[in-house]
Amino acid sequence: MRKTLLAAVLLVGTAWSGVVRAEEETVVSPGGKTFLKVALDEGRLTYTAGYCTDGEDGAAREVVMLEKSPLGLVANFGDLSRGLSWKEASTADRDIRYDLERSKASRVDKKARTLTVRVANAQKQEMEVEFVVEDCNIAFRYNLPKQGETGSVRVMSEATGFRFPVGTTTFLSPQSDAMIGWKRTKPSYEEEYKPDAPMDAPSQYGHGYTFPGLFRVGTDGWVLVSETGVDSRYCGSRLGECRDGLYPLEFPMPEENNGNGTVEPAFALPGSTPWRTLTLAPDLAPIVETTIPWDVVEPRFTTSHKYKFGRGTWSWILWQDGSINYDDQVRFIDLASAMGYEYTLIDNWWDNNIGRERMGDLIRYARSKGVELFLWYSSSGYWNDIEQGPVNLMCDPIARKQEMRWLQQQGVKGIKVDFFGGDKQETMRLYEAILSDADDCGLMVIFHGCTLPRGWERMYPNYVGSEAVLASENLVFNQHFCDNEAFNACLHPFIRNTVGCMEFGGTVLNKRLNKGNDGGTTRVTTDIFELATAVAFQNPVQNFALTPNNLTDVPAFEVDFMKAVPTTWDETRFIDGYPGRYVVLARRHGQDWYVAALNAQEETVRLTVELPLPAGAVVDYYHDGKDGRTPTLEEKKVGKGGKFKLTLPSGGGAVIRAVEAMSE
Ligand code: CA
């Protein structure tokens, strides 16, 4: 590793400590696309970031996407946000290489430049800020050494913030009040996004916004802000209310988790905070394709188990609580078997409505049909009013381990744990404890009613999904969400689902969202739109909203498509789109390409897109027919240069499927 002691730029001024040394360091990403400037101004550490482009005269030009923004933290033992002096900066090259078996890209191999800035306060207490700068991505975290005899830290607040240029518009989801909603289970990342909103508008609840946040910097481009590497050693953070273009990083609200647990995170020294990440570029491709959430984290443990990702059926999503009985579960196990799916998820009340003894029979029945089971649990506990069973098992280490051993003995392969209490460190410890104990018993884990996953696909070998989105259940609950289904779907590939897997429970092929397909809310999207979401949305285990009647009441080619669609991808490429309006993206699984297109706009979108496929390649083209409502499958040839014409009606979509096609 190359280490350089960098020459300092000296400016003389006055401050409380006397002479101020204003010093700065700039690094540019290995491919020359992205720059980062870190500076000390009057004892405060700041950073500025943007991209490099050629100006009209051909000379390189820097476009600032993140204006000078604050860094630092206030520890319980001292203030590391001001009165700082610059000690040292060092840079190095870093190769980022790893396999990621359950997300949008299976092999990551890229170069980064690191910058580590060491500062100290007047009490000679030190802190490092460590940056990783890739083309289009920046991650940074704080590293704290042991401070003399002091071997632990409580972080009282962070100075970290994100300041955007005037005129920037936002695509943000507000943080809700704590202890509201169904059985007082919020916050759970299930609020509605506002597209292209001005920065100065207050958030819906006055508590800022949850990660990730997308910002459009006028015509200069886009910035996605998030965090990763959050585990039992910190809390989940969020963006506070905007003040003069600055979004401060904030810790959880005291009321979360029923008021239990501290707001301020703590960890042993030496130690680090999580990484905060920026993806920034003139266009949206680096946003949709980013792997920064996984580039800077490490596995927390290895496993002796081989976990298998795949598809599942899930009765609860359309048939709801009334379907949690033996006979209906047999029907959904049979559906999974007919579809060639790996899993069935049995939701809340199975302990009561089926009972543990008959669950043994059901598990054996499923396995006789080649289907493995996921069982539902409440996380609670003492942080909500959930009464759906099983309760009070996952929160208690002794009961949890016993339960997991029972699951393992019965041959269950996974659990879904629902209704967590917020983002405090106490709750992060619970997520990690569940994952760790579950791995001991060979169980995969899906979280619902939960926080955003932050690098967890790489950190925990048995982690296979999080909701943390206004998911498909809302389509059943209220027509408003059906009317907004296309709009929301056209946001996720750019925001929520690009930083982490998303257990949405989608692809509804019923026209009506009730058990009989004859009442309840009405789906307003087309069938092909729904098929396209199976590709556009990514989760390593997708529990689709298919029902037994779909085997016979939708065109056979739709069923065949749903039998074949993969849930993990070797490669993802953005093709076209705008958040909340429309999206076209391509994903590769082995040698098969799946291109998904969704349109949320009132008008039909007509596009000529460039596919990653050679001219003349014959593809399956799933579209909405001439009338924009008739599901149609035809074979079509890719044009010169990968050109392909798409017509996407309002609420409609398309899928292009190329099996064993060569990539271009
Ligand atoms: Ca939910």
C-alpha cells in the first residue's frame, strides 16, 4: 500500500485555538470520473464531491453535485466536530473484488482510490475519516482509535451532512412518527415518496427522511445518498429536515422501539461508524447499477450451510389471514409445486390456526411435493401491540434458539420475522442476533415491517430479503395504492431496490385483489406490467402474489414466464427511464437476458432502446397488444446495434427475454 504524506496548504487566520491551518486534499476516482475534496475550514472538516467532464473548450471541468458539507462527530469523551487540526492525509489504491450471489451483479471487480484524513481536537483526541472513491461512488466512515484508557465510545451526534446546489429536487420517503400505524408498529420504511419535490418543503411528519434518498441536481445529474455496513455496532440513521440545502444525518427518534433503547449508538474502540454512500453522475445508469452498498462491507460470519434462493408462493398476500389453515396452505404448496417454485411462505397465526403438531404434517407434505417452507414470526416483544402469533419468541434469545432448533428438526428452511421497532442500535442488535442464531440452524431470514437492509446481502450468508417499502399488501388494503402501483414501481429501481434487496411480494395476476378474484380492490396495471415487475424488482427469494386460479385463468405463456423467471442476477444494466415515470432495465442470469419495461405515465411511451443483444437475435417479446390491454407474446428480432422498439401504454409494460443469447 502506498502512503503519502501530503503537503498542506497553509492559511493564517484566527480562531479559538489560535492559528488555523486550512488544509485540503482532493482525490479523483481511478477512471477519472468522480472527484472528492476534503478540507479543514476554521477547525471544521468538510467534503465536496462531483464529477469530471469535458468542458466546451475541451478542458476538464468539475461539476459540483454535493456542495461543501460537514463531517465530524461528537463523542461522549470529546467533540470531534470542531476545533480540529489536520494531522495527516494518506491515499492508496484499492481493488474491490468479491462475489455477490444474491443481488443484481454476481461478480464485482473494480478499482477505487482511498483517502484517509486524520484530525485531532484541542484535547489531542483523534479521529480518522476514511473515504473510498470509485467512479460514480463515494463511501466514507469515521474510525476512532482507542483514546488513552478509554476503550469505548458513545456517539452523541454526528455533524455529517449532505448539501445540494440550489434548484436541486428530491425523491424522498418521509420518516413516520414512531409508535403509530397498525398495532403501533411504525416506523417501517413504508411511507410514500414525493417525486421532484423542492428541497425546502418540510417532510410529512417533520422527522426528515429515510435512506436512500435520490436528488436531481437540475440538469447536471443525480445523487443517491444512503448508508451501508450497519450492524449490531451502530444504529440506522436518516436524513433530517433540510435547512438551506443541507440535510443533516440524524439518529433514531427517542420514541422508537416503544421508547426502549438509547438513541445514541456505542461501540468498542478502536472502532468505526457505518459507511455513508453517495452515487453521483450526470445520468441514471450508475444509480441503477451501483454496488456501493456491498463494495465496502465484509461478511460478518461464514456459514456451513448452502442456502438456495428462489421463488415462493404466499397465500396471505391476496387471501389474507383467513387462508392460514391447513387446506389453503396445501393449495399454495401445490401451486408452488406446479410452478416449480422452491418455497411456500406460511404467514401469521399458523401456530394458532394450524397448530404445531399439524404443522409437522404440513411440512412433510410440502417436502413430499419438493417444496420447502418459510414460517412467519412477530419480532415482538415489548415494542408494539402485535397479537398475531407466534409472538415473543424472536425477541428472547433463549426462546429463539429453542424455536429455531424445532424449526430445523421439522425441516423448515426459513423464517419471516415481522414488525420491528425502528432503527435504534438495540433493534440492529436484534436483526443480527436473529440472523446469527438462524444460521446455526440452517435457516434463511426475511424481514418485514423493518428497516432498510444496509449491505446485508454480503454481510450475512442467510439473509434473503427485507420489505422496507410500501409493498404489495397495500394493493389489497386500499385502492389508492392500486392507482399508484405503476408510479411506485417506477421509483424502486432507482431508489429503494438499488441499494438493497426488496421483498415486495409482487406480480399480481388477479384482476381483483381478493380470494375469489371478484371483489376488493381492482388492479389497474396490465398483466405484462406485472410480469415485468418480477424482473424489475429484485429479491433473492421472491414470494410472488400468484394464486391457484392463475394456473388456469391467465394465458399459459404468463404462467410459463413466471415458472422461468430467476430472482438473482449476474449483471444489471439501466437502459432508459425517469424515476416515477418509466423505466427500462436489463438483467442477465447466466446466458439469459431479461429486459423489463414499466410505464407509469398517463400517455403511451414509445421508445427505441438499445439492448445488450446482437443484431438478429431472436427474442420473446411480451407486450400489451395493439389495444394496450391484451397480453401478447411474439418472437421478434433485435435490430442493428441492438435497437428494439417498445410501446408502453399507461400502466403497461414489456418484457424481452433472450434465452442463451450472446451479450453485446
Ligand atoms: Ca408491511
